[in-house]
Amino acid sequence: MSSLPANQKTINDYDIMIVGGGPAGVSTWLHLNKYAPELAAKTVLIEKEIFPREKICGGGIGGWSGVILQNLDVHLDIPSLHISDIEFINGEKTFILHQPNCFEMVRRIEFDHALMKLAVSRGLMLHEDELFLHFTRNHRNLLVNTTEGTYKVKVLIGADGALSSVRRSMNLSNIPHIASTLEVFSPANNAFDHEFDEKKITVDLTFIKKGLQGYIWHVPCIKNGKSFVGHGMANFPIHKKKPKASMTNIFNQVLQSRNIAIDQKSWVGHPIRWYAKEDTISIPNILLAGDAVGIEPAFGGGIHFALSYGEVSAKSIINAFQTNDFSFQDYGTTIQAHLIGKWIAKCTSVALSLYDMKMDPFDAAREVFTIRKKK
Amino acid sequence: MKFATLGHLMIKENIRDMPKDWIHDSWIYSPELNVKGTKGHITGLLLTAKEMMESPIEEIRQNILDLAVFIQDEFNVELIQLGALTTSVTSGGKWLADNTSFSGFVNHGDSYTAAVTCQGVMKSLKICHKVPSECTIAVIGAYGIIGEAISKILVPQFNHSILIGRNRHKLKNLRENVKGDFETTTYLSTRKADVILTATSHPTALLSSAHLKENAIVVDVSQPPNLSYAICQKRPDVFRVDGGFVDLPKQIPYQIPALPKGKIFSCVAEVIMQAFENEKKDHVGSIDLHHLKKTEEWAEKYGFTLHEMTNFGVPIKSD
């Protein structure tokens, strides 16, 4: 999408570097561009891959995503499926939470690409196929080494996912909160998969009573114009001392119940980080955003968090330039005071009860998935 | 326009409450009644609710048609109100309305029942010092004719709504027809509901004490009731209301067999009002909310009111 800098030279053209071209990184830039275009003009975003790039994800754009995208005047023309129903299962019991257009199902490869193209069209300087390596401090600046050169910047944003390289280079002493996921996609089989026909997402909470600190999902999606269903599971070991359920056994059982014969070698998995308020998520000149900070540990919803982290990080950066204070020491408390922080705190409380079987799974689902109150 | 109600027995013992001259070999039918100058009959099948549910549908439909044609030919009835299970057996009355052997008009009377039920819910909330925007309502039988209309009206007013029915496909259709946010389920998820509204044709009581939140309001439109008298006795905190009745205007001094004094089924009130209005239309199948509104206007015009609510026939004091 843009030319790369010459190899291994010091680049002084930018004040800000964003690492990671997912929704959190791009949202950070879009918010900078909206509220401080002069800073956005001095920002570079590096992405290790080349767009369009695959991204393992259920692809549900929900929560308050619509509000943020509207605020940023973002309207993406990509194939999507509007979902109004989420079916929750707990053994023999089921209920459907009906909220018109509560989710828009997209393919992340298409969503991320379209969002990036929009940002580039608004002036984002994107460097693809470029990896963050490490940073060193130089007076009040950072020298950031990438596979393509050394950048002298004032602010570095790590929006590079749950296994963030930026986070790792910050040497934080946080307790790791990492959840595991497994996922496969299969063509929709009308005899077993009703998600596509009924335009619903299924969330199966049955396995909590068998020790899983997580749930199974079945989500409809369109791949190359064809109806597919994404089947996945997440396990958040929030109670570390509880015996671990076998994800492999449970996922096998789930796939068999849907008559899906996909070899275990073809299953894909990715880690999810969840945020705890004790976590350090910034150091002087460096902020984390999106999955690099973490999402909520009850159901792991992510894209609306990513978009919100972008807003908070951009505003923190603008404030830093205005006050010439790049310590970012208030970033954690700013996150906690923001909707994302409050929501994560609420979901953490739900997760602690839900995965200790001290809360009815359906009540937990209502707490987290009810998005509009009529009061 | 001459009207007739066409119902059936709930239980065999109902026969005892009937005037002897209403009981005939094949059916129940009253002598001609004169309601403020408009003539009509109360008629019914000699079948109990259980027999209605267990007999082959074709047999029941033929029985209904035979009675409809009989009262059309013998008494010049032009408008029939289908009561209780005769509505569901005839697909909301559509089967009879479409049948060419009966040339009159058909009304299930459920529009006014739905309207009165909504009034009953609001009145109960007021008596219990609750407001809908802070309450959860559960509607049992939510995709039925009455349940669907009530759901359409009440879901937007409540903080949370749980729409309950046994058939997943019918619940799916319901989700497409009711606006707003709510949940649907096939199990009796009423334990957290501040208000439970039942509108089913289930032959026995569905609700146990475990289904009831403390101080729950239950508006029971179902016949037979979905909350039994025995459970009501055990749970005095529960505020139960008989659904589907209204007060007769003072000018209509009839005593309907087996009903509390001065009360009439709202569905019967609707057909009487339609006859008063001489409105030559079918009102079958899903309820048209415009028609429902119109029945409320008719009720105001003719003096049918939900003045005094009852619980198993006993008046509820509003203080």
C-alpha cells in the first residue's frame, strides 16, 4: 500500500509508531487523525504481514463497535451478515436473546483490510511486511528497531496482539492471563448447523459443569460467497487451581455432534490475553492497546475493545504531546475509568462466578450480552 | 346482526351449571338472548377440553361446522365467536371463515381479550406499586394468538421480556414479528419474572411454586388456569389475576353460567360489541393491532370495563 523505507537507516520522519495493523492499531490512528491530525501526519504504522492477511477470529462486530465506527465516520463496504439472535445452550435448556442487529458477522481478513484501506486513504503511512524488533531509549525519545530500519520516535504503541512483541520488550512483571482457543470452519450443513439459516450465533455453556472455564461457539459466516460456520471454543483458566478440562476431547465431541470430520491437525488455535486491573500496560513513551492489553475473561469479546483501546490510547497520546509529559503513568487508570475498563471489571466478576459454577450460566450470558437497557 | 358464541365444556361437571333447556342431544345452545336489542345465542360442543385435545382434529372441525351451520340455518346467526379450543382447532378461526358451508362471519374474540389482558397487567402493576420499565415480564404461550399480540404491545414497555413457547419454529416466527429486545425460550424460565402472563391451551396447571419469583404478578388468561388454586394458597405473596374477564355494563344484567356475578368473557364481549356495531367482517388468525385498539374504543362506548379484577372469581381489593 505504500513504499517501504530504505533498509536499516535511522528514520526521523515520525513522532509516533504504531505496531500492528489490526483494529486497535488502526483505531488509534483514526482517532489521532480525528482529534489531532498534525500528530496523525507524523505517525507510522508497521504491520508484520501484507494486507489482506488472514486473522483467526469469530468475526463478530458487536457491543459498542457501531458507535465508535460511526464517530469515526467509518462505513465499510464488505460482505457481512446481520445477526439479531444469540442462542445460549446449557445442557437441555436453551434460550435465544433477540436484539435486532446486535452483531455483524464479517471475515476478519476483509474487515481488517477494508479498515486499513480507509485509514491509508485518509493519510495513514503504512509499512507492511515490517517487524518490530526492540527499542532503546535515547534521551526523551525511543529508538525503535524494525526489520527495515531504526526509527526515532517519541511514542510507541504496541497494538500487536495477545503475544505482543512490544509488550515482551517492555519486560513487564505482570502475571500472565492467557486463554486458549480452538477453531475450525466448515461449510454449513443444514442438518446440523442452523446458524446460517436462522442467522444466529450459538453459545454453548454446557461444558462449564464438566470443568471447562469457557464455552463453545458456532458462528455463521460467508467465505467466497458460500455459507460457512465457524466452530470454536475458548478456555479462560481464571481459576488456576481448578482441574483443567481437556479442550481436545471436548472439541472432538462438539465436532462429532455436528458431523464434522476435520482432522485435529487442521484445527487452529490462538491465544487470548485478558486484562486485570493490576496489569502494567504502559511505561514512559510506550503504550499497549487492543489484545496486547487484553479483553474480558468471561466470553472474550474483542473487536469493540480493540476499537475503544484505540480511542483511549489516541487521547492519551494527544494529552502527552500537549503537556509534554510522556510518562503515561495515568494510562492504566484512564483505561479503568473508561467504558472498557468498567466493562472488563464487570465481566471479570461474571467470569469468576461463572467458571466457579457459582452463577447460572444463562444469567452470566444475560449480564454480558444484553446490550440495550430500555430504562 | 345476530351473533352466537361457540365454545365447549372445560370439564364434564360444567354441565351442572348449565340451564337444563340449553342442553341438547348434540350440542349446547341457549334460547335466544336479547342484549340491548341485539339477538344472540350461547352455544357449544358437548366436549371437554381434554376431549377437544385428544380427538382427531378433522372430527372436531366437522362438529364445529355442523353446529355453525345449524345455528346459521335454524337461528339466522350471522356472526360466530369461537371460544377456547375451538379457535386453535380451526387455525385461529380461519378454517371456519374459509368454509363455504357457513356464510356468516367469524371472530375469535381474542383481540379484546389481549387488550383487556394488557390493561390487567398495567392495573396489577399499579396495585403492586411497580413500573414496567423496571420489571421483567414472562409471556407463556407467546406465539399464540393472544400471546403474540400481548408480546407486541408489552415487550417495548418492559425492562426485559421472556417469551416462552414449546415450538422452536413458532418462536422463530415470533422473533420476526415482535419488535424490540427480548429473549425466547422453550422452557419455563419464569423464576426471575416480576410479571407472568399465561395464555396457553395447556390442559393442566403449568406453574409450580418454584416457577414463581417472590411477589410475582400472575395474569392467568389460560383456561384451564396455568396457576392452580392450591399453589396460590401456598404462595400468598403472589398476586394472581383471572385474565380474560370484563365487567358487564349495568344495562346488561345477564348471569353467564359458571362465571363470577357481573362478569363476562372478554371474547364474548367482543362479539357482542361487533354485533352492536353490525360490523360484517371476519376477525380470525393473528390479531390486527388496529382492530384491537378499536375493540377498546367499542368497550368504552358500550360500557364494558375492567373495573374489578378477580382471583379465582374472588374480587381483588385495589388498596
